[in-house]
Amino acid sequence: MGVRGATVFTYEKGTVRPSVITLYRLAKVLDCSPTLLLEDFVSPNEED
């Protein structure tokens, strides 16, 4: 529920980036650092 809500919020902002919560879930599944995933998925030039 929480992940879905965060993902929808991310889409509503006009981006297709996975939410931070989703990245942490991926990190648990892949057994790797969430920071590495953030570096992969978060664009360097954020437009908020």
C-alpha cells in the first residue's frame, strides 16, 4: 500500500523514477546498497 502510493505520487509529479521506498525494497531483494540504486535511478539534474 505504501509503495503503491509513493509510486503513484512519483508518477503524478511527472517522472518515471522509482520511489525511494521502492529502491529500498529493491535493495533488500538484491542485497545491495540503496545508495547505489539511488545513484542509478535518480537523475543528476532534478527539477522540483
